[in-house]
Amino acid sequence: MIKLRKNKIRQSSRVQLKTTQKIYMSLGILISFVASSFLYMSAENAGQRQEVWVTSKKIAAGQVIDNSNIELIRVDLGRLQANYLSSNLEIIGKTALEPLSSGTILRPELIGKMSTLRNVALRISNGHLPPSLQMNDWVDIWFSDPIALTSTLIIPRTAVVWIDEVDSNFGGVTTVVVAVPETNVPQLVKSARSDGIDLVHREN
């Protein structure tokens, strides 16, 4: 009787061991299948990525697009890919229509064949421009008439193309280059001669 019980226990243990082995094998196959599916989906997604043009450095409004300021990157834009400029589109030689920060994925409305903007250099007295002003910032250009004692917004939302180091000394003057529509150039040049120009920082 004792031997019979021992044999039954051994047989039961073997059955449990085989059952456990089958469970582990099934789990292993399942994990392998899931991992393979994940790798396949990743490969599929990688194949769907599109090469698009992106800025590699800051580009001022009115500046010409060339190989030194753009590059191609591969990204997955999904349904939005039609909104951006892909690698099969020629954009070298076109012009930035507004300030572009580094890393901007280019859209058709950001560049054009020819810009109507003109760069105008202004000498702004200390205290008449924001001390934190930088390239590609937006400003409103105001003119203060010393005779009529009035201030007028002459050109709103103007892009800063270039700025010298701001001279914070008393009586200092800083050179700022702004991109303005061609039709506004005469008025701006005339106003600048009176030393009544103020640049007011704006967010966009």
C-alpha cells in the first residue's frame, strides 16, 4: 500500500510538472508573439515616416532660405504630413515670410518666392527700446512728434532682423534692423530722422 501511494504521488508530481512546463511554454510563445508584433509595428511606423524640411538655425523675416539654415529630418506626422514641406519640394532660394526659430518644421505659408519686406536700419536711443530685445522678436514701431506732442503707431507687428548689443549707457544708441513692408519704408525713414522712434515689444 505504501509503495502504491508513493507511485501515485510520483505520477501526480510528474503530471503537475508537465502541466507547469506546458504553461511556461505557452507563456513563452505568447511573449515571443507580442514582441514580434511590436517590432513589426515599429518597423511599419518607421516606414511611414516622412522627410520634411526644418530650420537648423534662426531665420529672420525676409532672409533667403539656403543649405546653411535648413535640413531634412524624418518624422511621423500622420495625417498632418500634407501641412508641411516634404523633401521632394524645392525650397532653396525662397524667402522666409516671417521670423523662424531653430527647429521649426516648415509649412507652405512660412516661405515664399519673393518677399515684399525691406530691411531698414534704425538708430534707437537708449530708453526707447526694450533692453531684452533679440533677433526674430516682434515689435510695434511708434513715432513721437516733439512738436505736436503726440505718439502714433506707424508700423505694427514688425520683425527684428538684427540688433547690435544694446547700449545701456546714458545717451547710448543701438542699431536695430527691422523688416517692414516696402510701402512703409518712406514713412519709417522720414520718422527716423526726427529721432522720435520707439520700439515696443510684443509677443507675436
